[in-house]
Amino acid sequence: MAENKSQGTRGVILITGGTDGLGRAAALLLSERGYRVFAGGRNAAKIESLNQLARERNLPLEAVEFDVCDDASVEKGVAEIERRTGPVDILVNNAGIAIAAMMEEITLDDLRKQFDTNLFGVMRVTRRVLPEMRRRRRGRIINMSSISGKVAIPTMGPYAASKHALEAVSDALRLELYPFDIQVVLIEPGYIPTNMNRTAAELSSAYANAAERSPYAAIYQGFMSTWNKTRKASKYKPEDCAAVVLRAIEDRPPRARYAVTRRAKMGILAKRFLTDRAFDRQMKKTLKLDEVRASMTKKTESDAAGNRNPRI
């Protein structure tokens, strides 16, 4: 028998990637506000930890096994939610991974892995819940994008490509679903410390370990220097992003996009108002790419001189 979701809850929410990081913070906040929340995840220990916390706080929150990259898992998970509580009212597509690598060096298998979670996983879950939303002419889809959905920088090309694609898909869906009164919203966070960063380091370890031998070694170094400064300067927490997700759910009507963190807002504004030439100039300065270029030019000239005057 399905639970009566109208008793003490404001709607049924499914959050993918909801047992850790930004998704976990959103799951806790939304359940505290009276929503019936299902937090999907793949790690059994994290699922049990969140369920234990929900029991201790008496929250309408349940963590469930849910793999956005697996058709059967998505079907089983959504079907169980529908059986127990009725249709999903709000879908938060939060599950995501990041693989840092140069575009020339990333393997096609890793590039597919990047897109399978961040884009195909989103569509796999969205397509599953949309028919019922359309039938009821009610629903909201929140897609977790990133500042990388607007700005692509060296080493983050694979991740940015997946988020650029997510932005395009969301823009199309927002108009396609408008006649059915279903809203589609993008959340665009900047850097916020979460366990996703540790996972990203693990997924990118092969490229990081080979960086010193890469022709892009100096660019890797420039990126890491900039990244460490960004990481140390960040004062934001997952709860800050959760508050924006709540706003995106409750605004009537919602905005198409919500930026999170000051750096994200600045980056989006810069991308909007600067020419590509001006934006690239700023990025070259930040990453010291002109210094890298000058060093490479000098080395090329030195190698050429050595070839003209071989030692005897």
C-alpha cells in the first residue's frame, strides 16, 4: 500500500547522488522542511549512515540504493518510490563525477565514463519520471550543473564538456516541458569542498601521476597552483548549496539558473560580458600560459640550434 504523502509532507523528492556532499546536505534540509525525500546512492555504508541520521532526527528521509548509470537500478528505484509514496514530484539530478585530464590525453573510456554519469545518467532518470509528471501536468526538475557549465579551463575539459551538455539539455527541456507546467532549473555552483573532490582525485590519478612526463606538464602545474588557491580561499559549505536548491524548488516561478558562490557568479558574469579574446587573456594570465609558451618557444629554439650544430 502506498504511503499517504499528503500527511506531514509537501511532496516527494528524489535526489540522485544524495548520500554524500551537496546531495546529502540538500536531502537533510529538504526533509527538515517537510518534503518526503529519497536520497539515492551506491555506497552501502553512506546509505546506512544517512538512514541512521534520519531515524535519529525523525526525518521523512530515506537513503536508497540507486545507480544512475544502470537502467535496471533506475527502474527499480523509481518504481519502488512510486509504489510506496506515489509519483516523484521533484527530481534533483545531483549525481556527478569529475575527471581532470588534458583533452588530448584522456582516454575515450574515461570520457565516456564522465558523460555516462553527468549527462546520460541525468537523462536516464529524467526520462523515467517525466511521463507521470506530464500526465499530472506537475513537476520540477533540478539539474546540478557547475560554473564549469559556462567556463572551461585546462585539465577540466572533460568535466566542463559534460556540464556544457547538461546546460544545453536543460535549456531544451525547459521549453519542451513548458506546455506541461513542468519547470526545469539549473544550479551552477563554484568550488565547494566535498568528498567529490577526493573521488575526482582518485579518478584522475593516472593522469596526475603521468603529468611530469606530459608535454602539458607546465600547464598541469599552473592549474594545480591556481586550484590550491581556490580551494584554500573557499568559505562555502554544502549547506549553502542546499539552501539554493530549496529556493529553486519553492520559487514561483523559478529562475532558469541559480549560481552558488561568489566566484561562480563572477565567472558567469565575465563569460557573459567579456569577448572570448578578453576572457582568454584573463585566463592566460591566471594560469601563466604566456610564461609556459615562452619557455616552450625557448626550448624549441634551443633544440633546433642543437640539431644544426651536432656534437662530433
